[in-house]
Amino acid sequence: MYKNYNMNQVILPLDFEMKLAEKDIAFSIHHLVESIPEEAFAPFYKATGCPSYHPKMMLKIILCGYTQSIFSGRRMEDLTKDSVRMMWLAQGYEPSYRTINRFRVHPQMQELLKQCFIQFRCRLIEEKCIDQQAIFIDGTKIEANANKFTFVWKKSVENYQASMIEKSNALYEQLVEERILPAIQKEQDDALSSEELEQVASTLEEVIDDYTEKLEASSDSSERKQLRAAREGNNRRLAINTHWEEQKKMIQATLSEAKTGAIYRKRKIDVEPVFGFLKANLGFTRFSLRGKSKVRNEIGLALMATNLRKYAKRG
């Protein structure tokens, strides 16, 4: 026996919200964006021309794409056509990838992301998910959107091989004339004569004989050890940075307190894994935009997507 399956049966369209799970991440994205003040969306309003998509809807679908490890505008456009979650957030609209990418790099996107983080933090405090005891700072490196191919094409090498060899030879001759030969001449000028070498050798013998006499006359084991090391030339020089030592003592004293020690222990579970989640779980290891302002927008979207994923999976 099979369940009823008939492709010729007419099915009326229902609200996509009914198909989402109770704690789906789309609801977290929806409530977060709706909590942003309306004043933050005012710069996106245009009184003339074709009516544009609402910035709330655009921000929702971009955040949803990032939470699903989708960072391409074309892929986000495809999701608005076949993803129940995206179709509900977009309410049936299907913005093109050009529209999505233009909105993502909009100059006012920074203010929207700022409001996102403010509202998200306020919600976490209200729900007692976080407190305001301390602020942690951490950093990581993410690959830029530069040329992936670090090798040079064979044709380019063949075309420029002759000029490269000529430039290399000219550079070698220049280095020999300007640096290598003067350095050799300087070493020859600074070389000691045979009389000077004999004087140095006699001085060293006198120093060694002096240490030997002191070593034989001493009965203290520690002193004999020091004299032996000095005679053999194994003594080491120690430099102590007093300022650094004071800083270490201060930090150790601070961390030895129960309150600060408990806060520092949270760093290993609350702070340091964040970038691991960003790269390993979210898959954000490379920027897809270029330019400092655009990169700020994208890293803000990626970090907010990481926060939303953790928030949606809370117990």
C-alpha cells in the first residue's frame, strides 16, 4: 500500500509558513529584521522611478542565504524559487542576482548591520542568554577575493623568458659591483695581521691560566662550576625586561582572583570557537567582494549569520 500520490490533482497554494518547522531559522531572521527601527530603512526609499524591493525583504533573504552557507547572488536568486524558507521570507518575490548584489554593497548596509547587532544583543540580554560582565577581543585571517591562480601561464613564460634572463643577468652584475665586491674588500681591510693574531692568542692564554688558577684554589662546587663555564666560553648573557615582568605579575595576580579567573575560562568556550564555527561550519573561508567597505559589509553578514545559527539551535 502506498500513500496517495497524484500529479494530476490540483493543489491550492498555502502559506509557506505552515511548511516551516516551529524553531526554523527563518523565524529568527524575520523577527530580528522586523525589530530594526524604520528610520534605518529610510535611505533606501526612492520617490521616483520603478518601485524597489523592500529593504527588509532584501536583508532577510541575504541573511538567510549566508546562514545556509550560500554567498553567491546567483545561488540566492535560485533559492527564492525553490526554497520554502526563502520563498516565505521573500513572500513570492524573486529578485535577480544583480539586485541582491547591489543591495549587499549598498553604502547604507553598514547602518543596517549595526542595527542588527544592536537589536540582536538586546534580545539576548532580555532572554538572559548573555550578560554584560566582560567584552572579549579576538581575531582571525580570511582569504581575500584575489586571483586564485598563483602560477604563471606557460605562454607568458615563453614570451618573457628572454627579457627575464637579460634582467636577471643585469641585476646580478649590479649586485656584484655594488654590494658583493665592496663587502669582500671591507673584510680584507678589517682582517687582523699576524702580529695582532699572536697578541690575541697570548691574551687568551693568560685569561685561561688565570681561570685555571682560580679553579684550583676554589673549594666551593658552585663557584668551580661557574669558573669552569667561564673558562670554556659557555657563559650566557641574560637580558631581563623589567616592564614585561611587571606586566606578567599584574596579569597573574588579576587572573588568580576568582571572578576574573571565571571570566577568562569562558574565553575558551565562548570566544575562541567563534571563528572555527565561521570557517568550518558556515564555510566562510574567502571573501566574495572586493574593497574595504564591501568587505566590511560581507564580514558583518557572515558574523550575523553565525550568531543566528547558534541562536536558532539553542535549547
